[in-house]
Amino acid sequence: MAQYAVLVYSPAPADPMDLTPDYVALLERYGDQVAELGGQILTGFALQPSTTATAIRGDVVTDGPFIEAKEVVAGFFILEAPDLDVALKIAKLNPATIDGGVEVRPLFQPPAE
């Protein structure tokens, strides 16, 4: 099956300690929804709040995210799904789409030699 990175965007600063009980309940159900559509979450990670980020451009190091925005990357997971259409159906069910959004990108597969 194909693999996709699903980037999760939430309102800044996206502190995972601020998740509401209702949101956590939605997250707990998400795995079953993924499986029902024929997908599998292989691994995933929440990120610390965007206020903890350090950005580097060339030799310049600054405190804060790479780009100031209303929504920031809050985490990501690797999704295995039969195809892009199924991956998109799964991504649409992610609770992050309520107040933020998700981005689905196929993982790079080098061309066969």
C-alpha cells in the first residue's frame, strides 16, 4: 500500500497540553475510522508548541517558527492507504480539520533502477 505523510495544522501556538476532552475523544475514535476505510496509521508525533521553535536560515538562527502564521504544524503521522483517494477520505475525518487543517503528501519513492 502507498504511504502518505499527513501534516496536522492547528491554531498557533498548537500546544498539545491544551487539547479539550472532546477533542481527545475524537482523536481516540480516529484510529477506528482509519481502519474502517482500509488505512493504517504507522506512526505519529505531536510537536511542542510553536513558541518553542527555533528557525535557521543560512547562518541566521532565530527564536520562533520559520514563518509566523495563524495556523502552525502541530504534528504529523504516516498513513498507509490503498490509494490517494482513500488517504484523502481518511484525512478529511481527522479532528484537526475542525479548527485547523491537514495536508496529505505522498512519501517519496526513488525511481527503480
